Amino acid sequence: MRTVDVQLGERSYPIYIGEDLLQQAGNYLDNHHISKQSPVLIVTDEHVADPYLNIVEQSLTASGFTVVTAIVGAGEQSKSMSVFEEVMTKAIQGGLDRKSTVIALGGGVVGDLAGFVAGSYMRGIRFIQMPTSVLAHDSSVGGKVAINHRLAKNMIGVFHQPEFVLYDLTTLQTLPKREINAGLAEMVKHGLIWDKEFAYWCLEHAEELKSVDMTVMGYGLEKGCSIKAIVVSRDERENDLRAILNLGHTIGHAIEAVAGYGEIIHGEAISIGMVGSALIGEQLGGEPGLVDTTRRMLTALGLPTVLPERLDTDRIMEAMMHDKKFQEGSMTFIVPKSIGVVEINHNVDYDLVRRVVEQLKEEV
Amino acid sequence: MRTVDVQLGERSYPIYIGEDLLQQAGNYLDNHHISKQSPVLIVTDEHVADPYLNIVEQSLTASGFTVVTAIVGAGEQSKSMSVFEEVMTKAIQGGLDRKSTVIALGGGVVGDLAGFVAGSYMRGIRFIQMPTSVLAHDSSVGGKVAINHRLAKNMIGVFHQPEFVLYDLTTLQTLPKREINAGLAEMVKHGLIWDKEFAYWCLEHAEELKSVDMTVMGYGLEKGCSIKAIVVSRDERENDLRAILNLGHTIGHAIEAVAGYGEIIHGEAISIGMVGSALIGEQLGGEPGLVDTTRRMLTALGLPTVLPERLDTDRIMEAMMHDKKFQEGSMTFIVPKSIGVVEINHNVDYDLVRRVVEQLKEEV
């Protein structure tokens, strides 16, 4: 069992990473003094529910907890206002009170939705994350929770830190290959922004990571969570430093939006976005070979690094202008200097970005 | 001009109380370094909009701010999920970003709605309150903001403190008498829970308060806000002490629910509720004459102190059991010991409460 401590003063919490942890969920709640007098709400999706909901529910019931469940549809559409309201209804009807706890059992969508329910039910109750995807190692650190407005993603939310995160590696073994690889994009991103050695470790262990070798995956998630935890603990509410976690996300979000959500999934889109950032970095005087090395790492992890020709450059530029990271009109990018070192550049030239989007379409 | 400082560490803020302050709104935003690069959203209701929206909008525009407005229907029904979503739409379409500010111009409903918009838009942006009712002196201190779920009031919300509160007394002069008196119920409540002298001051100045004498009302609101600020600063997230602010609210909320919202308005319901609390207090060994003095104060302020016979006692008891202040099955009441002194009692006997509800129906 590995433990990562996220240091946030009185909101600090541990991330437990190991095998077969869901069976012991009740013990973990006990150790964290979760109230047994008040019902616990488990939010999960239809894909995760079978078989994991039963495992968690049985463990909690055996430990004496009263459990209420809310099963939502799988996928981004569950981060809507209407699904949010439905989960709130379950919470009220289940008798949740101010001492109750909400558990997110699932990937990033469930974590975001359940986290916002916990953050706003009776003005905020306790929250526990039980991630079941590789990608969720990223979203389970930092307390950013949100739902979507029909006009924009993640527009309605709060910062709400969990009591603890219970990361059961066993659940990753049944994930589709495409989702595993997409999750590895965020893992290697943590190396690219902060830790050269870890970025190269991901490259060297790409095969074990893709096939979910428990020891290798455990170390990778521990390291990824640790780097994010350091960044978040220095800047919880994203005043400055935390923005480096957005490496590849400005171009990536635009790719997702223009391709149509789900066509190119999040990890794939930011993979291409990170190559774009490397191209910007190299043209702004970064280390020679930056683009090649970045591409090599992402390709090894089974990720795309070329932008499909059919995605119109003007539409991608337009989608970027709507991104909430464009503050007060200027274009801000996280720009790599070398592998493991990035800077926040608030004045990246529009034409340079446009040229880079074009370059991203060239086969290599 | 009077100023009350709400001490909450780095979330501290001032309340400015005075005449004709809305005309100077732009200066106040300037003094608080509100960004002019990002749009400001004013949320108000159809009754307050004419004439106050224009006044505020002109002052802000003259100071160089870009203003977006959202006018909602007057009344509790605007604290719904659908109105919340509409205001969010205005915010997105108006181009609000993370440096933007939301202004609540209106009474408690607008403050709650706009506050939750500010607290959750892009995970929280700046917030300013400009109250236009007597009742709002209460809700403008403490950062509790929320909307209603169709099954329960104030169920979805957060704690979100404003940058400052701009309380223009001039706006109170056009309020309906009934609303002024209802607001005075919360004012005298602050005396009843904390400050005997202030409670008697409200009794002695009842006529000037009811007719909105500027000097007397200014002092009353300053004092009411100050008491609430002291309580909130000692217990921001209602772990214990803050609960005393709920004096009369457990019975009061039940009366509102059973009478049908709007039939007996909030201040009237808690007026009757505070008499109920005094009855409980006297029967648990409180100061003799507690009930008579409480009734005399409330009557002087034009408030009801007798429960209408038509409201069924069983239904009131049932509504109380659903109240979120019943934690883990026990009945908690704020119980007066004497005028200005209350205690939090977690074990008030159900039968005693039922008897008191019956007694509340007796004409005096």
C-alpha cells in the first residue's frame, strides 16, 4: 500500500493506493471517523456499478454504515444540471444530513458530479473519492469539482477537498485499452511539467503501464498524484502556479470541442495539445529536440500526436478564444522550456499558435 | 456613514450603512479594486430594478465598469434551479471570467441566488451585496448563500463571503409596512440572543423603526449586523455557537411550511417562533416574565405573536421533524434563559414542544 499526503493545511488528506482496497472501504471510513448515525451516499455510474457498487456497499454495511445509492449514466452527459438535481433528490429522500458523507465511486465524471453534490448539499458535507480509472488520478487531487452548463464545460462548481482518496488498482485492470492510454497522458504530463526523471520513467515503463502491471502502475499513480499534490498545495485556488497543470489543455479542450465530445477523448486531445505546447516552446527558444522527445513519450504510451486533417484550424482557434483560461483578452499558454520544466507565458502570439495548430496536422 | 467590520481572517469584509450610497456604487467598487477589464453582473428582481438598477448601472458605467444585468421575478420562486441556470446563462453570455464580480441588488432572495451564482461560477468569483430590505441586514452577514430544491428550502448552496456590503437606507423607505416589520423581527432577535440592552432599545424605538427614521434605523441595522458579525466570526461554518442565530426558526420554518409559503412571511413566522422559544425557556427554568417581555417587544414592532388556530399542531410537529436542524434524531432548540441570553439545548422533549405549539394558539 502506498500513501500520498496532499498538504492543504486543515484541508489536508491522504490518497491510499493499493490492490483490493474497495473490499476494505468500511474500515477506511471507520478510521476517518465518518459518522454512522447519518446516511452515506454512494454516487457511481452504470458501468462501474457492476461489480464495484456491491463490493463497496457490502463493506460499508458490514461496518455499520447506512448506505444510499445514486447510479447515473456513464459519460460526460451526467455532468448536467438535471442529473445533478436528480442526485440531490436522492440525497434528500435518503435523509442525508449535515454529518453525512458522499462517496464518488468511478472516474472523473462521477468524481466531478458527486464532488459538487458534496460541496453544495446543505452548503457542503464530507466527500470521499474512490477512483476507478487512470485519468481519475489527476482529478482526485486538488478539489476541483464541477458540472457543465449547456454553453460551457465545468462552468458551475466549487473547490471541495475530499476526506481521503481510496485508489483500488484492481479496478483498472478491466478498463478498455483506449481509456488506460488516455489516462497515461495526464500521468506523463506530471513528468513533463515538473520532473524530467519521471517523464523518462514513463517512457521506459510504457509497456507495463499500458498493460496495467500493478507494481509499475502503482508507482506511476503515486508519483503523478505526488507531483500534482505539490503544485496544488502551493496554490490551491489557481492564482498562479497551479496553471502549469493545464499543459496541453488549451489546445486540447479546443480539439475536444471541435471534434465533438467523445470523438477524441480528453487524454488523447491533451496528448496532441502537449505536442502543440512543445512546438510553441521550441519556437520560443526551448531546448532543441523538445518536440521529438515529447512525441516519442506520448507515442510509446499509445497516444496520438498528430491532429486529424479534418479539424478546421479556424474553428480550433475560435474554440480556444472561448476557453476560460483566456483572461482579459490575452493568450496564456503553459510553455515547455525543456522536459520537466515549463513557464506560464501570458503573451503568446496568436499567429504563432495558429501556425502551430497547422504544424500539428503534419505527419511525422 | 456607519461601518461594521465582519472579522473572518482573510475573508473579512466591511458593511457600509448610510443614505444615498447606491449613487456612489462605482466609487465603492473602485476602492475595493474590482477589475474593470472583466464584466460585472448585477442580479436584481423586477420590483427592485425600477428605480434602483438604473442608479447602480449608471454609477458603475460612469466609473468605467462593463455591466451585465439579470432581472429575476420577485419572491422565493426565484431561488429555483431553473432561475439559477438562467442567471448562469446570462453570466456566460455576458462574458464573465474568473476576475469578474457578481452584485446582488435586492433582498434576501436575490442575495441568496446571486451569492450562489458567485460562489459557483467558474468555482467562485467575487461577490458584493447591496441589500434593499430590512430583512437583508441579517442575510448579508455570514456568507450563507443557497437556492431551493423542490423538496426543501436552502438545500443547495455554499459559504461565500462578499467583498463588501453596501447598505443604502434610502431604499428602505419605499418598502411595504408588512415587510419592514418582518425585517425588524430579525433585528430584535439579535438583541434577544446576545444583547439585552439592544432588545430593550428596539422596544423603546419601535415607532421610529417602523416608520424608517433614518438615524434610528441606521443604528438598529448597525447593531444588528454587529451582533451577527460577532457570532459568525466565532463560528463561520456553524459548528456550534452560530446555531443561536436560529432562535425561533425551528418553529418558524414549520409555520411557514404549513401555512404555505408567503401566507405568513418569514419574519412573522419567526416572531411567533420566538414566542414559542420563550415559552420553552420559561418552562425549563428561565427568568420569570420572559414570555411577556418577548411578546411585548414583538407586538410593539407590529409583529404577530399568536399562532392562527387553523394551523394543525400535528402538521407543524411533522414539518419540524423534517427541518435540517434535527441532527441524528434529537430535537435541538435555541432556548432563552433571559432577555439577551440563550442556550443551545440538544435534548428538548418532544411533548414539551407540542404543548408549546398548542399554547401559541391561545390569545393573550
